[in-house]
Amino acid sequence: MAVNNRHPVVIFLGQPNCGKSTLFNYLAGHKAETANFPGTSVRHTHSLVNIEGRLLNIIDLPGTYSLNPADPAERVALIHLFQEKPDLIINVADASTLSRSLELTLELLELEYPMVVALNMMDMAEKKGVLIDVKKLSGRLGVPVVATIAKRGRGVRELLDEVFRCLDERCPVTAPRWTLDVEEKVDALARSLPAGFPVVANRRFTAVKLMEAGDVFCADLLSDIEPACRVEVDKARKDLESRRGVPAYEAISAERHHLGQKIFEESSRVMRGRRETWDQKLDGIIMHPLLGYPILLAVFMLFFFLIFKLGSPLESILLKPFEEWRSALAGAMGSRFWYHLADGLLLGIGGGLAIVLPYFLPLLFLMAFLEDLGYLARAGFLLDSFMHRIGLHGKSVSPCILGFGCNVPAIAATRILESRRDRIITSLLIPFIPCSARTTVILALVAFYLGPFWALGFYFFNLLVAALAGKAISLFSRELSPGLILEIPSLKWPSARGMVSKVWLQLRSFLKFAWPVLILGSIALGALQALHGEKAINGVLAPLVSGVLGLPRELGVTLVFGFLRKELSLIMMLQALGVDYDNLLAAISREQILVFTVFVCFFIPCLSTFAALWKESGKRIAFLSAGLSISAAVLLGWLTRLIF
């Protein structure tokens, strides 16, 4: 898990949408880092935090509904949990859905690892009329339970006190006991496991998992099951199934469900007769089968215009000093070669700071706001039927929404799709989704020079092309797409701290990777110009750039560098034409700006996206995606030239 073993390891575990990451980010602040599990592409977030002089390695694992999941990403995360025993688990439970949340809590108790329960979203529970006796709940579970409201930081101090107490005292945890017939079979199987058997957590937990899921769960953990042990497992499972009349995993799941419901009823009181809350009324409107879509469109338009209204004036202000410095540089430097390198460096720094960031930052903040508000999940629900109309899986909604931020994690998120057919189709579609880099190009060129309504129309045109591409790709398969099972989190006002943490993680990625690429690309183009190497590239691409697209042939080299980052084409466009941002229209017409934007936005996926496609789906799919994107870019760019 990429942690420092000299300090206690504390793992955050909980069901999706329980506020687990909000609580983690409250403690980690801006120091959290994202990394892959060893040998996998599954990510987790971790941070080394200093709390009152004590250092803790805290790790935020992906949300999961159980310790026996079907999702490959969840399975990898939990395998590492079992193999690298943490010093303590913080189980974050949603107080507003406590009876359901307790099922995972009871399963975690079976591990008998030291544990503290953070009963989060207490404010949401109170709104629903659920009153929870925290002391009684703690007594029934046998572990400390602390009421928290993560987005406001309430209860965090008390939670940390319990965490340190349990780390110091190694608070004992006892697995919950079930009805006699189930306990007899579990106990008998646990005692029959031979010495040296690869036990997970403890013998009882291992026996439960062997009965519950057999080889499905144990393929990664218990690969060397002896034939005699396999016979014992099959016998225990069949005995339980014959006694209960249902599969063993259903019998055990029912035990947890019934026990969780019983504990909830004993420790909580539901107030009846409360009126519908404001968020429930609002939910009925924004998820209405008719009103929901106009609202979605309005939110999308407001989202777009806010980014433009914030970014455009900021861009103009930040660009002025860089333009003045470039003019002074041109007059001061005598060496043509060194001038081109220095000018490229200045353009790379200025382009990232004055052209990209003014649009990129508002985009990140608004995406974080909509996600924490709970609206993105509702948008996915509304778009589910639309995805089916273009022949895609309902679960493809989530990766496609991620694609608006960045195509790379969106492609990685296709792992949630069960069939390879669905993963491939969705992966081929995602590069057509306008990511934040392409949104920056659209806003900085089309919105700035042609007007915001042109940019909005372009954005919808991009989405239309993505939909048509999805429909065309899905025609090659006759499989039917299953329905969507999507959890809709409660509407809640985002915390500023949580939003800042999310924005910083994305911004740090831009500063560490994207911006250096922009600067190095601009310097490389400056060197090519000084050595006249760009003329050879422009000459090779002239039939496409000048002949098909009708653009200045100097822009050919920018398309090559645009493979690294889409924003690089935008910044190097000014460098190749030898003009400032304010004087761009002196070298290129508005119609040519539109053609250039169309081509860049649909052109071959950036290097990171191409690498993600290769890693997730293989080189054949990666090159197929590149071919589709290039074909679409050439065709649409040519049609745009003819029409405008």
C-alpha cells in the first residue's frame, strides 16, 4: 500500500457515498497522495499526518458494500487490506441509512481488527427523523462509535481521541455471533482447517468466506486449497444450504441483514409524521422524468457560462505582462537561436498561467461543487435512458461523466462494466467526450474570439458527435445493455474544505505533469523554428493542413505536439504564427479558428489517454481509437471548412 511501516496504519473503509473521503480529506488536508496498489492500476489515497505530535499513515480505500465484492477494483483493494493487516480500521457509516450501513460494519467486525466506527452524516439522519443512541449502538457492536458530521468537522476531535486510545490499548474486537445452525457449520469448518492453511484475518473469518463465496473469493487469497479441505468446504456449504433452503451466501447475508436491522431498531428511534424535507422536494423536481432534463440543460449552460465569465477577464489581465515581456525580449536578444528558446519558455509559462489556468481552475471548482452536492449522480441517472438509446450500457454513464474532467481516469473506470464488450465500446467513446483540456481550448479560442454562444454550440456539437459515435460503434454488437443500478446520494451543501482538497489534487497533477509538458513543448518548437526544422514537418502535413482544412501551413507542427497535451496545440498556435494572443485574428480568420478547434478537439487522443487505452484494452483497441479520432477530426474539420 506504499505506506511507512514505522507509523500506525489507519484505514478508512465504508460504503459509497457515506462521506468517507470527506472525513479523510479533513484529516489529510492538501497533503494526500494518490497511488496504485502494487502491480495493479487500482488507486487509493494515502497521507502521513501529524496529529498532536503523533504520526499516522491514513489510507482511503475505495468504497465497497461488502468484503466479498464483484467489482474487480474493490476486490484488489480488499485483498491488500487482508494481506497487509492495518493497525486500525475507521469504519465510516452513513447514519441516515444506518440499518444498511451496519451490514458492512458487522462484516468488518468479523475480521477482529481494532476498529472505530465514525457514525457520519448525523445531520442527514436527524432530517429524516432518525434519532440514534450512540452509546447503546457502541455497546451492541462492542467497539467505539463516534457521531460525526465530516463536512463541518464535527466529532473529528472525539474520533481521533478514540483512534489513539484504541491504538494504545489495542481494543479487543469480537466477531458477532449468528443463529445456532449457521454458527455450528462455521465453527466446524474453522476447526477443520489444517495447520499452515493460508488464513485470512482469523480462522472463523476464513471459514465464513469459504462458505460464502468459495473459489470466487478465494482465487486470489486462498489459491492453494488442499483437496481434503475443499471437500470440507463443499460439505459445510451443502449442509447449510439443505437446512436453510437457499444458497449459503444468501443465508449468511440474511444473518447480517437481520442482525443489522435488529441493532438498528434497538439503538435508534424513527420519528413518524415528519413533513417532507426541502431536499426531498428538490429531488422530486430535479429528477422528474420531464422537468429533470430542462434543469440538466440549464445547469450545464450555467456551468459553461460561469467558467467563461470568470476565465475570460482573468485571461486578459494575466496575458498583458507576458506580451510585454515577449516584446522586450525580441528587442533585447540578438541571437536568433537563443531568442527562440527563451520565447518558447516564456510562451510555455505564460500559456499555462494566463490561458489554461483561468479556465481550468473554475472548471475544477464547479465539477467538485456538483459532485459534492450530489448532482452528478442525478445527472447520471437522467442520462441512463439516453445511453441506452445510443446502444450503451447504463453503467457507462459514470465513466463518461468522469471523462468531462479527464479521459484517463474515465477509461480506468470502465472496469466497473462486467462484459468486455461494454468496456471496449465505452473506452472507444470516452476520447470523444470533451475533457477539461479540450474545454479550455474551446473557451480560449471559440468563446474568446467568436463569442460564448458559439462555444456553447460547439460543446453541444461535440456531445452530439460522441453520441453518434457511440451508436455507430455499438451497432457492431447485438448484445443488449442491462439496466443501471446507481446509488443516489443525499443532496448536501458541499464543504469548502472538501472542494479545495479535490481541486488541489487535480491542480497538482496539472502543475507536476501537464504544465512541464507545455513548457518543454514550447521550447522544443522554439528550437525547431531556430533550426528551421518545423518547415519539414509543415511540408509533410501541408496537404492535410492547407489542402483539406484550409489552415495556415505553419500550424502543421502544432498538431504533432498536440498529441502530448491538447492545450499545447493552443499555446503553440501563437508561437507558430508568431503573434500575440490579442493579435491572433491578424494571422488567422474566425472561420479558421473554428476549423482548427474542431480538428484539435477530435484529433488523436492525448498521449496519456492513448497509454490508458493500451493498458486497459490492449494496443489494438488503442490504435483503433486513434484511427477513429483521426478520421472524425479530418472529416469534421473539412465539413466545417465547407460550411463556414
